[in-house]
Amino acid sequence: MKALNTLRLAINTVRWNIVGNFADVEHDYDQASTTYDSYYGRYLGSITDQFAEKIPLKGHERILELAAGTGRLTSAVCKRLKPDAHLTAVDLSEGMLAVNKLKNSHTNGPRVDFWHGDALDAISERKAESLDAVLCAWGVCYFNHDTLRTQVERVLRPGGILAIIENRKCTLAEISALFEQLIVSQPRYLRKAIKINLPEDARYLTKKFCQGSLTHLNSWNGSLDIPYESAGEVREYMLKSGASAGFLDAIEPSSRDEFLYAFEQLVAAQKKRVPLTHQFSVLLAQKN
Ligand SMILES: C[S@@+](CC[C@H](N)C(=O)[O-])C[C@H]1O[C@@H](n2cnc3c(N)ncnc32)[C@H](O)[C@@H]1O
């Protein structure tokens, strides 16, 4: 039965890929926008702040921030910028960007603009060598990495900085395995293909982005374990942190509650505590 279900899922996934039937990330982030900071931000926010500290900035830069979301990185970077600096925060989710606007529409800090839409569209509209930095925290998985690299190389001026932090392919591995187990047991749960392009590790980011005019400055891997007391809290974290964005919309809406209930039961039934561990990678690079 398991082999048959796996085959059924594989055939469906090929079909959905061909017809472009992908889960809607924008919808999932709009849903999570009001709780994102209290869940993802509560734990990963300090990692984002440490990443922001490491970005080599002088304070006067013209910056494009991709997938800026609710603005944890926007705020951390703005603290390091002078009033003559300019940051444009781009995001696909209007809900996420609305929270960012509330926090970062300063009157006396650097100029901050907000751009609602696809990040690759936003960067491709920029003139060649017009930016000092392109930043992206926890959003590179939603882009085609080759297209992004080509655009970053084009828009950065010589000496300009690319800074990326992202979850790795192995992030939340044990939780993902339980999600998969449920879907294989009930293929009807899934109605769309999931398109998330997580990097393997820091070495992958370096190889992918530093093969042309970008030079590696620094890169590292890290991890953070999210504490929890009960299986219900794991379910809550996955729903409210945005950690399942790009996946939730792929679940058949009429079965979503059933799926989440079954997921919680599965977590509770494990003999050992299921690790809720984010694995992430960072790359800092500079245009030659
Ligand atoms: C995990 S959140 C990261 C938000 C923020 N950078 C932070 O550090 O908290 C990922 C963000 O990527 C955005 N996103 C997903 N696909 C996108 C796309 N194609 N273009 C722009 N933003 C996108 C989502 O709307 C979401 O706000």
C-alpha cells in the first residue's frame, strides 16, 4: 500500500509540476503574518539580528532587501544606517509587508520604501550597478538561485555586498519526515506541488553564488532548537511561525484540520521527543 501511495504521489507531483499547480506561498504568509513575529521571530529573530551585525555596512548604502517580511532584518539593518541611506523592502505577502511598514516607516532614520510583489521582478527592474547591497533573510528558498545570482551580479556596484541567511534542506528534518509519512499514508491530503528550494549548506551557497563576479567573504552553518512542552505546541509553531508556508496551501482545504490533528497525534506518539530544530546557513559575498 505504501509503495502504491508513493507512486500515486509521485505521478501527481509530476502532473502538478507540468501544469504549474504549485502551493501558494503568498496565501500562507498572509495567514501567518499576524503571528509570525511571536513564533518565528521569537526564536529565530536573535539569529537574524546576529546575521545583520555581521553584514559589512558603512551606513550610507543603497540596499535592496528581498523577502523582507515583517521586517526583523529591516529593523536591525536600519539601526546601522545613517539618514542618507536608502533601503527598499520587497515582499510578496501584503500581510507580512504591512507589519514591516508599521515598524520601519521611520521619519528620522534612513529612507525606507516598501515594494509589494515578487522579489525577482523587483531586482530585475533595478539598473545595473545601482545598489550597494542585496540582503535576504529566510527567503532565498522561494527563488530560482541562478536567476537571483545573475541579477545580483548585475545590480551590485563593484564592492557591493550580498548577504543571505536561509534554512537548510535538513531543517526541521524530523518534523518534515512526519509530514511526509502522513501524506504517503493518505495521498488525498495533497492537492498541489510544493516548490521550496532550500540550500544544502553554506558550501552550497558559496558554490552557487560565488562562481562569477562575487567573492566569498564569510559563510557558516548554525542550528537552533525550538523548545516545546507538548505535541500541540509543535502543531501551533508549524502553523503560526510560517515554518509550513508553501506547504499548508498544498493540503486539501477540506482535510486540513484532519491533517493537522493527525500530525499532532503522530508527534505525540513518538517514543522520543521529536527535535524541532532549525538548521541554517549564511553567506556574505562581495562583488569584485
Ligand atoms: C520566512 S519569511 C522571512 C521574512 C523576513 N525576512 C524575516 O527575516 O523574518 C519569508 C518571506 O518571503 C516572502 N516571499 C516568498 N516568496 C517571495 C517572492 N517570490 N518574492 C518576494 N517575497 C517572497 C514571504 O512572503 C515571507 O514574508
